[in-house]
Amino acid sequence: MASVQDLKRRIRSVTNTRKITKAMELVASARLRRAQTRIEAMRPYADRMLELMAITSRAAGAVRLPLLQRREVRRVALLPITADRGLAGAFNAQILRRAFALERQYRSEGVEVTWLVAGRRGGSTLRFRGYSIEQGWTGFSERPEYADAQALARKAIELFTNEDVDLVVVVYNKFVSALTQEVTVQELLPIPEDVMDSAGDEDSKDAAQRGDFIYEPEPEQILERLLPVYVETELYRSLLESAASEQGARMTAMRNASSNAGDLISSLTLAMNRARQAEITQEILEVVAGADALTS
């Protein structure tokens, strides 16, 4: 059995650890609220972008633009969005697990895989496993800016338009709640056909078909400019969802760690009390034995 002093040191150590995990939980909670606010502020812009792109696409009719071009998939770029830091439960592991499963699936179909990665954790894991990374980005997982999404979009568009890859797939954690993060796989390029048809209300669709809008410049030129912005917007939304998911996962992980530390302190305190009682009992027995020896 450990001594009372050893148990006291362990209790003190676990107590200090619980203070740290509690503080990290509170920080993650505050950052989660800010991340949720940014997602809510971004949604109207994203919805309006989809609506405008869909209306312009209908006005343009059948056009052949590079970002809409569908080719036989021989090379695919995988872009997992991970965190720069750990201590977030299974946040990073579930993204990488899904990305590796997709890689195995594509390779079994004879498709080459190129890796892009956002987040220090994802990059370090891929390098540790010996993968070659086309390009990686770090430093913005907790608070991404639109410029960060633009950097990712430029590289993805460059690879696709140069026909270095035929498909760009993004893997990220979609924020559902502080307790739930849903791994999402999204085909970013070429832009899916259903995206071009899904947005816009019926009145806008009818107006676009009747030609009630006057476009300057031509709808084809406007659509050509909108498509890269759509890619940037989708990546920005993915980064915001991932940031909120990271804070939610970290808050939950730190809350569980604090709870486990409390349970450990309780068990160690019980063991310390038993050890102290055993020492007291031993001292009493020694005193009694000494007194008996003197009187005999």
C-alpha cells in the first residue's frame, strides 16, 4: 500500500490537473459560442451565393466552364481539415480515419490519390505514415479567416484546372452540437450539378427562364466569376464548421477529464484515509505492546 505522503502528492497533482482541464473547458466553451456566431453570420451570405449562382446558371444555359467540367476520375485530391492542436477527443482521429478509408477505396479502384491537408495534426500524421503532401496549411484551425479559405481554394482550383487531378474531395467535421460532430465528405470540384439546380425559389427560376433579368456582362461571364467564389465560400464554411466542432470536442473532452479527475481524487482520498487509519492503528498496537512489555 502506498504511504500517506505518496497519496497526498498524487491527490495534489490530480487536483492541479483538474484545475487546468476545467480552465480549458471554459476557454473552449467561450470560443465555441464565438464560432457558432460566425457560422450563423455566414449562412445568409452562402445561401444568397447559391441562389445567385443557380439563377445565373439557368440564364447562361449549357456552358462549358473549367470548374464544371466532368472527366473520368483517374486522380483525386483528398483534403482533410484537422486541428492544429490535440486534447480534443476523437476530433482529429475520426477525420483521418475517414480520409484513409477513402484513400484505400480510391486506390482499390485504380485511382491515384494526392494529399492536401489543413491543420498541423493531419500533416504530422500523414508525414509520420510516409505520405507525400502536395501542400499543407496550418495556424488557423481555431479561428479561420476568409483569406485562409481563398488559399485552399486557389490550390484546389489550380490542380483541377491544370488537370493534375480530376476530383477534389474535402473531409471535415460538421458541427451538430457541442456533443456531436459529424464527419462529412464533400466533393468540391467539379462543382456538383445538383448545386446549380438546388438554389433559388420558384419565382426566381421562372424569371430566369423568361429572361426578366438584364445581365451586364453576359451570364456566362458572371457565372465564370461566381464559380471560384462558390469554391471559396464552401471551403470557408467547412473551416468554420471544423473550428466549431473542434471547440465542442475539446470542451467535451476537458469536461470528461475533469470528471475523471474528480473520481480519481475521491478514490485516492479514500485510500489515503485508509492508509492513515492503518498507521494510527499500527502506532496504537506498538504503544500497547510496549506497555505490556514494561509491565510484564
